[in-house]
Amino acid sequence: MTMNLIEVKENVFHLHNGLISYILSVENGGLLAHLYFGKYVNQYHGERHYPRMDRSHSGNLPGATDRLFSKDTLLQEYSGNNTGDNRLPACVIRTANGARTVDFRYVGYQIINGKPNISGLPHAYVENDQEAQTLVVTMRDATIDAKLVLYYTIYRDRPVITRHVELKNESSSSFSIEKIASMQMDLPKQNLDVISLPGSYARERQIERQPLRRGLTQFESQRGSSSHHMNPFVALVAPNTNEFDGEALGVMLVYSGNHQMSLESDQVHQTRLMAGISDYNFDWQLAEGATFAAPEVLMTYTDHGLNGMSQAFHSLLRERVATSKHKLTDRPIVINNWEATYFDFNTAKLKQIIDSAASCNIEMFVLDDGWFGHRDNDKTSLGDWFVNTKKLPGGLEEVADYTHDKGMQFGLWFEPECISEDSDLYRQHPDYVLGVPNRGRTISRDEYVLDFSRPEVVDNIYQQMTKILDHVSVDYIKWDFNRNLTEVFSNTVTPEHEGETTHRYVLGLYSLMEKLTKRYPDILFEGCSGGGGRFDAGIMYYMPQSWPSDNNDPIERLKIQYGTSLAYPISAITAHVGTSPDELLGRYTSMDMRGAVAASGTLGYELDTSKLAKEDTDKIREQVSFYKQHRHLIQYGNFYRLESPFESNHVAWMFVSPDQNEVLLFNFVVLSQIQNDFHLTKLIGLDANKQYTDTESQMQFGGDELMNVGLYDQPIQSSDFSADIRYFIVKNK
Ligand code: DGJ
């Protein structure tokens, strides 16, 4: 008999799976209270209740005589607005009379096997109904006549809870949703640090950690996309949590548009955590009878430190968020022509790159920006997805066939959401662009954004793309997006619906991704947004890998890849060897250093292999062969961060095969030091009882020895920016 994952006893719901427990209850007045999320509790008797106290200035429920119970301090699962809880609301509804009062009360629950899909939005899924159970709690605001449905899914074998909500208008007139969080959880008083992933173009996902103080701490994107600026992810951790030990609660939104993660420490030091679509420029008219589905939140709990949290996200995203048939396949080693040629290429030049890449045993050639319309620079032709026959007289077919004849795969770049003023599409349909009449439009990289909230605009791009993809044999698509949304305004809706445009844009984007990935299931899609401006779980649902940054400098990449790995799996993080000096930074680094950092992700090349000296192409051949040997371990093994580039001159990480028989250890030194200290690395995640052989020195080590006694690094500091890779195997398994 399979274990039941959800127990219900006297209005207390306990979701548990032997790894984690999540407990909520129905409190006085039908309020939904949060009791616990953390390590699995086997013997939960439900005796603990929220303490009662008459607190001044914290009001009581309407009509209540009980002054000991207040919404204002109760730990809740989903708060209303302007009805006695003075903390941040989860939901704000504006009714026709102008009131912004919301008060949801419990109605009932249902338990279902498996996990329901969320129509039109990416989400985690199950492969069979035994994998998870879902608690569906219904609440209602009787005055507005609105039904709120909260979904809680617990997976059987993962320390993961997923949550989302749906709001249905059951009244006879429409109302406006000004805010709708996907989840809320109020935590009892405790000291907490919050970790976020802020950044900028070319400096994405830099780890920041700060203690939570009273007041509001908010991590948000108002850029129309999940953004370089702030990733839709936070971790709440105990102050003593490090990479290896301690409690960590991870929260990730499966969404690629404006997002908001809020943490409010209240007057009695309780912490309200909320995640969802940002309320910035958001105002959704919900017609009578209509339902709004908010995006999903993935929540993990571990007491195995940040590595434990990351590993829970990595396997969930790889196995139950990514839908591509490539989600678990070894990813090809790519050569991309962008930094080799920029816009200045023709068929002959591309063939030279393809020839030289083929001779280095690289597996895929990607033709980046500049193959369409008359795009000789970034001022023109976005929106005109037909081949530039001046550059490529034999069409894309000639390049694709040539690539395939060399035994390589062929990939192609698109930026489907954007449009240049100098384009046929713009000349025919100027109204297809997001913008407010009689107001200038912000131009960014000389491009505008198409109004993807309109199905006919999405369809135009779909038709253009399928025309290419039905005729050219394309194995891979790089989906770029090189600016943010501004002047968000759709030309076809009535004024009261304008506040829906930003979210409808994202829904339009998802509909295009859905149609294309379904129509071309063999194509490997890679997300990109001016580097890593849209690296999120929503994109990962459609595209199992993403370009994390235009910054190929290996020293900067240490941070970008380290930070990205906090939330996202290595198979999803592409990493290319660029030139030295680096194109953006001008830093000189060795081929070995660049190779070691790029081989720590999904490897590729971003340089002109046809112009390299023989010693460099020899090195590339070596790197490619090394990577092919270890690719599966790197892309799908258990990844452990050991030493952080944010804290140390010495950086280390490692990969362990699921059977613990193979280990790859990477050590990096940023700046070399005179009379440096000896550096000891202690490994993690090995089988203590196995014997590991260092394949280079043939020295033997016990698993417990490597994890407890550790290893001195080989002397790798003869110059700045050095790397060392060690490979250990268990010989007699
Ligand atoms: C930004 C991407 O991040 C680059 O890799 C490249 O594709 C350019 N756009 C092309 O315009």
C-alpha cells in the first residue's frame, strides 16, 4: 500500500513524505493558519495552537467578542486586505464601489492524487499520479462572491512543496485584481537571513545574503521579464547555514515576467513570506464567472545547507519542470559565431568556422544574429524572419547542409518578441508594437517589443518561424530577447484592461513557446535574454538550457555560474570559451582557465576557431575530448559548491556520479600569491567506505579520507587565473 502523503485531523492538514512536513490548519473564523514547514515530523499530535493574547491596536474579527484572537498577528497561509490584518496583503481586489477589502474564509478541502496542470502557464508536473498528492483548499470572500482555491502539492520522494492559487469571480459583475500572490507563508519569530540573486547585464545572479530586520524586504522585477536585475528566487536560511549544513528554505517562481518576493517582519518579529506576480502595473479585470490562475511557486526545505537546497531544485527542474525530450540527454558542444563575426559574415566565412570547428570535434554550429532581413547591424530587420540572401545566397539550407555534411548539428538564432523600426513587419503593422499613442517610445538596442498580448501578433511570428523551420533542417534554436518592456500598452483593448497587458504578454510568449516546442519536439531550445536576463523556471519548462551571461571572462563566470547554480541545474547553464583578451572585459586568461570554467557547465565555444593558432586548436581538441568523457557526470551528476568566489580567492566545486563511483573536482585560484598558504580541500557526497583512485597520480584515497582529512591542492598558482581538475574513480566497485 502506498503511503498517504496528506493527513487531515480536526481541521489540521499535515503534508509529509518522510523528508519534509508542511502543516496548516483552519483557525477561528475560518482563517487559514500556517503552522509549520520544515524537517519531517513523524509524531505530530496537533496539540500546539497559536497563542491567544489581547494585543492593543490589533483588532478582532467583525462581531467577535473574543479579544484574544486577531488576524493582525495570526500566522496565515493567505491574507486578505484592509480587513484587520495590517501586514502585506496577498490579494487586493477592487470592487465596483471602489472598496479594496478582501477577507477569505475557509470553505472546504479536497485531496487529489497527482498534480493538476495549470492551463497556459508552465509548472512542475508528475509522470504518474503516485508521485505526488495535492491538497486543494477552497476559501471564499462572501461579500465579493469570490472563490479562492489554494493548491498544495507534495512530491513523494522530494523535499518539495509546490503552491499556486486560482481566483474565481462568482459574482454577477466584474472586479479588478490589483494584486494576487501565488503563495504566502507566515513564519514564527526566528533569526533569518535571506539570500537573493541580484545582478545586471553581464553580471547576472550574484549571491547576496542579508539578515532580516523589521519592515519590508522585497526582491522584484518590474522589467516585464524575470530580468538580469533580480532573479525570481530567494532562500530563507538560519544565520549559521552554510553550503554544507543548516536549514534552508528555497522559494522559486515558475514565471518569466514581473515578479515580487516579499518578506515582512511584523511588530512581533514574525516573518511573512510571499511570492508571485509583481503588483507593479498590474490590474486584472476578472469578469463574472472567470478564473485567474496565478503562476506556481516551488518550495524546498533542507537541513543539509545550501548544497542540499540546490540539489533539490536541480533534480526537480531537470526532471519535473523541463518538458523537452532533451531534458536528460547529453547536450552537444556548440560553436557559436556571434563573437567570431558579429554581423559581418557570409557563407564562405561561416564554412571556414564550421570546418575548423569540425576538425576540433565540436558537435554543433550555431548561426547567431544577422542571418535575416538585411540585418548588417543591430538597427534593423527584427521581425523579418526571412533569410538575408545577400549574405547567404544559398540560403540557410546551404549552411545547414554543409554543417550536417561535416557531421555536426545546425542551430539558429531568433529574437521572436522584438521588432526594428526598419523592418517590413513594422511598415505593415506599426500597431503591433507595445506603446502609448502620442507618447514617445523608449528605444533600447534600437528595437521595440511586439505586443505579444495580442494573439494575432504572436501568430504572425509563429507563421514566419514555421516557414523557416519547416524547410531548413534546424537542430537547435537560441531564443533571444534583448531589451525590457516599457510603455506597456496594447492598442486593441479598452482602458480598463490595460493593466492586464504585461501578464498577457507573458501568456502570449508562453503560447508561442508551447506551440513551437510541441511542433518541433526534436529541436533543442536554448533561452537567452541579452545573456542571462530571463534565466528562470518558466523558460526551463520549454527550454532545458539557457545562456546565463554574455560575459565569457572565466573569472567573472566563476561568480555567475556559482550564483546560478544556487537555484538552477548545471545541464541548464551553458558556458562558452571566449577569446583572450575577453571581448567585454579585456582580461587575459589562459585557454586552460577558460576551458575549465566552461567545462563546469554545458560547454561551447564563442570564438573564431578558423583564426586560432595551432596550439589553441590543439587545446580545444583536448578540452572537447575531456568534456565528452565527463559530460554526463558534469551535466547530470550531483553538483557541490565547495568554496565561493564571492568569499575567497580560491574557488572549488565538484561533481559526483549518482552511484558515487566517479568524482570530478575543480579548483581555481583567482590571483596568485607569493608564499601562499597551503590549501586543503575536503570533498563531500562520496561513499565513505569506497576507495577512490586519483586517475592522474594513481594514488588511492578512502571516501572518508577525502571527506574528512581532505587533499592538498596541487601547486597551481604559477600565474593569476589558474585551474586544476582532478578525476577520481572507484576501481573495484
Ligand atoms: C545577446 C546574446 O546574449 C548574444 O549571445 C547574442 O546572441 C546577441 N544577443 C545577438 O544579438
